[in-house]
Amino acid sequence: MRYETVIGLEVHVELATKSKIFCSCNAKYGAGPNEHVCPACCGMPGMLPVVNKRVVDYGMKAGMMLNCHINRTTTFDKKSYYYPDLPCAYQTTQWFAPVAVNGTVEIETSKGKKSVRIKQIHMEEDAGKLVHDIAEDTTHVDFNRTSVPLIEIVSQPDLSSAEEVEAYLERLKMLLRYAKVAECAMEHGTMRCDVNLSVRPEGSDKLGVRTEMKNMNSIEAIKHAIEYETARHIDAIENGTEVLVQETRRWDDIKGKSFAMRNKETAGDYRYFPDPNVMPVVIDDAWFDSIQASLPELPEEKFARYTEELGLSEYDATQLIKSIALCECFEAAYAVCGNAKDAANWMISEIMSILNKRQMTYDMLSINGTALGELIKLVMDGKVGRANGKKILAAMFEDTTIEPVAYAEANGYVMSNDTGLVEKVVKEVIAAEEKAVADYKGGKEKALMSIFGRCMKELKGNCDPQTLRTILTDTLNKM
Amino acid sequence: MKFYTAKTDAAADRMVVVDDMILTKEMPTAAGSKMLDGYMSLFDAEVVTRLQQAGYAIGGKADVGEFAIDMLGETSYNGTPEADGTLVNASAEILKEGGVTAVVGMDVNGSVRRAAAVNGLVSVKPTYGTVSRYGTIPVACSGETVSVMAKSADECFEVLKAIAGHDDKDGTSLSEEQCAAATAQDAKVCRVAIVKSLTDGVDAQTAEKLAAAKAALSANGVEVCEIEETKLSAARIAWNILMSAELCNNVSRYDGVKYGYRSQNFTNIDELYTNSRTEAFGDLLKTAILFGSDTLSTENYMKVYDKALRMRRVIAEAFDAIFAQYDAVLAPVCAKTAYTTEDVKADRYLSFTENLYTAPASITGLPTVVAGGVQLIGKAFSEGALLAAAKLFEKEGE
């Protein structure tokens, strides 16, 4: 018998707000233990939650990016459970009226295009982190992450393979990064994934027994786990190796196996109820419209515009739309220099390769696009040589405040139009390079290159190569 | 007998005491519970800051019953305050001692109103949202209100003006204009309703107080009518459900790990939680936790909790209908003029039945003024008018 796998995902994404969801603590990842905490996010009595409006902005924006209906009145609820990393013993989340519902995400795999339905997106606070000290046999609690805003994106069980899951996650990342609401870096834990999976005979409309794997944090692990679970389910159905039960399982990536954590009977009752301290958030037309107006152009729309209006090749356009940061830098540079092809070349062959070499993500690009445009213009206009242009770009990576025009002048990178100087340098070099000159005169064309190179070096690159070549060959030919 | 859980030697012309539900940086706050014995807050409650800004010195902390859900403070971990077998209330005793303008305390389940009523004092429970709850120990957040108790309506009004106002730190805090409306006295109480089902079951002395208040109002040209609205007496059950559920959730943070009481008897974290809570919480609180937990279970949520939420709206609408014709409801605050240690021994859950009279205003957040042993419940933002009307009978209870 042939089987099909039915997968639904719950994806947690940390929102990239400056402060936490209910207090003004810094929400940034990476501080020392318990440095980003206050009485509110530590659950001390007497502090009241005040909703960070920016979180609702981002929640709405994420919903719109995923084609969701936005609930114009959205409410917060309390979910109770005991765990040492949850200081109030309840998490404030959205249970009854989440910010966004009923969306879709379009994905593309080797099997073609598919639309994945989104059940809902809800906003909630993250929990803290437990740090186990094996040597000391103690556990420490770090509350920095407590109350960092999250959205949970719940899909319908519309996915059927590891490949589709990967395409879906990549698409989510791209959309949320384009909207600038989240970093979505699984390696930082800013994107985490629960996988709900069941298996049924192909063509059946009845769902099989579902298991859930919690807190998966790499796409490779997710793919591996899906393959393992699918095989385990089929084996159980076909060979009766075990009785499948609805349960939560933990994926052990090192062992390459999943293990039962808790089943339906032992699962806690979360006792959800509306949080009386957080008033319902009412999204009026002005608010809704302002978020809608702030939505970015989608990657496909950018691709179409770049190829059709700006005349870029499909390859160039594909490279640029990989990241919103690349697109924005490119667009700002193009606005200044007016040459899309040149701007794309600088982006792809210079900037992207520097980022790759430095093992930085494209989203980490911090070069000011306008400044890049000015630099490109300097090179285009023959005011700065291309090699010197690259040096300026390298400096701009180190110091984002550099203004190319001023920097070129201050560092002697401006082309000289002084043919007198060029002629003087050519004469000096010819005098010094007796052997190369003799070789050239003897018919070795290649010798010209080394003379040319030495001249350019003496001129610090500040000469239009064509001008130098003309003066140099004229001078040599006259000898 | 212990009335203060902490006292400063602050001496000032104008002094107030806050109750032990209100967090103070300088003095411990225990909420009447062994669980928070000696707990030092990192910050002052907003009302404390406002009182100080208005020139009041905070003279001390009045003891309360455990998380302020009991009758008059009898469940405090410091012991039951009583005199010759009669329950006394710490805040009321401090006021009677003299030297303080008012006691500012948290009215969770009517204990401040009851204390004022049985002691012939005046109290105002302002409209929900007009006084910040920032820095108050949370129990039943959807209805509990910072309240003021004093010897006179004028003193209550003076202190209320100092603490009312919008606070960004409390998401349920109302706008500055709405808060200002609560301390305006331009409206006047002209027509008062007595709801028959809310006067049922009171003893003779309480009935007399009600009659005296009615007479005083009538003598001053206020029309007093008897009406029937049975929905108001259903507020008690709905409030008990909402209060217990919220309480269960709010006190679940006290687990003995980060602060507060920690059991010495544990071998793993589950035992640490369980034993700390078992040893530190009192019986009434444990009952409320169990009851609240049950009402929120998946099985009971729609059957119980959701119905209570709907009841809240039904009761608010019943009040709206009354206030279309009347400015206030005149009602008893409790069935008796005094309670004994025997009363609370015989019925441990007395505060969950005697709150018949206080629950209607708790669940709706409506302002209530207690004076002369009875209460006036008014429409939102009418506390100024209620206090003015209460002056007509505030001496009746003495």
C-alpha cells in the first residue's frame, strides 16, 4: 500500500521589536544572564502588562504578508502552566481572538506550485531559558528572553513532504524578512518549529494518529525528523511494531530518533481565559491602513520590475531578490547613479561576494545604498578608477558613515585629467623599465602590460586606462 | 492583636496608612500571607507615589486577610484580629486610633466596604479604572479596586482626589478626563432605588441603619423608591467564579523559587512547589485556588467561566436599566452589624456568601460609597455625587 504524510506546522517567530511585549526591557538577543529584566518580565507581583503597540503592528504586518484576515478586535489570554522559566506560571498569549486568521502561503517545489493554508497567527510572550550546569548539578534561569514578543504561525495540515516543509519555511522566512518584522534565524532560536505529523493510505480522507515534535531548530533536523517519523508510522501501521498514540515527541538529532515526551492523558490543562489586565486591542481603519501602506513589494513583484522595467537579466534579478537588504541597497544606489546594470553588477560581484567571504547573511548588509550610488557614479563618470572604487567600497564596509566623494578626495583616489602628469610618469617609467621597453620594441606585446601596470601604480590608479594606454603607446611608438 | 504589618515613625500633618495589598519600597508587603512574609517590593505602587506627591506621609501598612478575600481580615497569617470574640479590622482600628487621614486599601471581595460598614466609617470604592492598580498585589484584576476608608466623606474625597488619575503603567487605567469625572461633584443624587432582593436576609440592626439612611435622604429632598431587580443577587455567584479563577491564576506565581516562602522539605522541583504552597497558603485561599482552577478547566470553561463572564454583562445591563431612572442604589453592605470569630469558624466560606451585597459593584466596577453602615452604588464616575449624598447619613452609623 502507498502512504501519504500529512504535516501541519506551528512556527514560532521572535518579532524584531526593540522592547519586550509588555514592558520596556530590551528584547535583543545576546546579553549576559538576566541583564534584560525588570519586575514585570520577572513576574513580580504588582506589575501590569502594557501592550507594546509595535508588536501589534508587526503581528498585523505578518498577517497581511500571509494573506490573512486581520481581526479588528484582538485580545490577549492567559495560558497557565508551571515551569521554572515561566515566572508568572502563566503565559500571555492569544487564544480566543488572534490577530490574524485564514491566510495562505504559496510555495514551489519540484512537484510544482502549492498553496498552504494558514489557520491563524497569534501574538504571545516568550518564556525564559534554563541553563543546566552539569558539573554543579544545578539549573539556572535566564529571564532575558521572557516576554520577548513572538508570533506563532499555525498552518493547516496541508504539507506532505520534507521538501514542501522546507519550501514553506523558506517562504515564511523570506516574507517576514521582507516585511522586516523578524530575523527568522533558526540558529539563533528566533525561528522555531513544532511539526505535527500523521500518515494515512494514499487517497484516504481520514487523518491518522498524529504526533507532535516540539522546538525543532534547524531545517536539516526537521527534514530528518519527518523522514524518521513517517517511516516509524508506516512501520507501525504495516507491521504492528508499536501502537501509535497521540503524543508529543522529542527529536534527538544526534541519535537520529524521536522519543515520547508526554501523551494526551498526561498533557496539562492550560486553563485559558481572557487576561483582564490587557484591554482588547481595537484596530481602527487608520491603523489598519497605515500598516497596509507599509507592506513591502513582494519578491516576485521586484523580480518582474527589475527584469521588465530596469532591464536586468533574470540571473541578476534572482540574486538581488534573495534579500530585502540587497534590494533596498540596489534600489537606492540605482536612484543615485541611474544605471541599473552597473548598480546590479556592484551588488552582485562586489557586495555579495564580500558578504559571502565574511560569512555574513545578506540581511546583515549595512552599506548605505545612496552612498553606494554615489560611488558607482564616481566610477561611471571616470572620476575614480574601478580598482580604487573597490577600495572605497571595502572602507565603506568598515565605516558606514563614509561619504565616497569626500573619502576619494581625502585619500587621493580622484582621477587626474592632467595629461602633463601622465606624460611625465610615462617618461619616467620608460626610462626605468629599459628591459621591458626593449622587449616591447622587439615585438613582445605582453611587455606593454607590465609597463602599463607600473605607470598605473605610479599614478595611484587615478588615470583613465584608455588615456594612459594612448599616451604610453604613442610615446613608445615615437621612440 | 496586630493591626500594622509595618509602621514607620513618619510624622506629618497629613498621614495615611496603606493596606498590605499595596506595595511599598520602604516597608514589607505580605498580602496577609505567609507566602509573602517579609517580601520587599522593588518599587512603590502608583497610589503610594501619588499620595506622597500630594503631601501625605505613609505611616504604615495595615494588615489584611490572606490576599484580601475574606470578611474582615480574619485569615491573616498574623492571626485573627478580634476583641472579645468580635472580629475587628486592622484598617478600621488604625483609623479609630486617630492620627491618620485615611487608609488606602485594596477592595477585592468587599472587605474594605464591610470594614467601613461595621465600624461606622466612610469608604469609597471608585469606578474601576480611575485609580491605578500598578503596584497592588493582583488577585481578581477584573474587579478589584484601590479604595479609601476614612472617618468622613470629606476626608475620603480629599484622598480620592490625590490618587485618581490616568496611569500609563496600568493598561486598564481610564483616560484623564474620565478619571477627572470621578472626582467632580457637579452631579447630584436626586433619586435613589432600594432593590428589594438586596435587602433580604439582613438583621434588625442593619435594617434600622438602612431605614435611617433612607429617612435622612428623604428628609433632604432625595426621592427613595423600592424596586425589584433579582438579577443583582446573582452577581455573587458570578463574582465568586471570576474572582477565584483570576486568583488561582494570579497566585500561581508564588512557588517558593524566586522570592517568598520556601519549604525546606523537598527533593525535587515539584515537591518544592507543592510543599511551599501547602505550607504557606491558608485554607480559604486553597479552597479558592481549587475552585478557580476547576472553573477554568477545559471541561468547565464554557459551562462555568464563560457563563460568569456573560453574567457580568447581564448585571451591568440591569444596573444600566436602574440608572436610567435613579442616580444610585441604596443597599446594605453585609447582613449583620458585627461578626464574631464563631461566625467565621462555623462557616469558613462566609465571605463567599456574605458578598451578596458587595459583589454587584465588584463585578461591574461601579463606584460605591459606604457610610452610616450602608452603601450607595452609583453609575460610573458618580463617586463625587455619592460622597456628597453620603454626608447626609454618614453620622447615622455611629
